Amino acid sequence: MSRLIIKNSKDMGSVIRTRRKTLGLTQRELVDVAPFGITFISDLENGKETAQLNKAIETLKMLGLRLIIEAPDESDVSQQEARP
């Protein structure tokens, strides 16, 4: 499985939209089996910053995706601090 770096809510929304479409699902079909509504899915896919984290994680799981958080190694931190 490929790994993606999510930098913001728009990146996360894009990943979710792409995965949903890859699975051949419409937003309506997804919410038919989800415990939340189409407005949430639309907001999430459009990168709304206030989307509820628990629902976002549940959506990832429903689409067969995992959320993995890892700390950067020291060289990554040094490079980020050096940027203007």
C-alpha cells in the first residue's frame, strides 16, 4: 500500500474522495452505510477544517484506509526548521 503525507485538511479530503471514487462509490452510497450524513462527507472531501476527527477516522476505516502518525527523524526536523 502506498504512503501519503497529509499536510492539511484539503489533502485528507482529496485522499478520501479519490479512494471513494476508486471503489466506485458515490457520496450517497457511502453515507447509506455510514453513521453520518452526506453533508459531513462533502465537507470532509472538500477539506473543511472543522470536520470531526472521530468521524473522519471512521470514514477512512470504512474506505479501507489507515491513519498512521509517525514522528520525523532528526534530519527531517532540522530541514523543516531551516526553511523560511
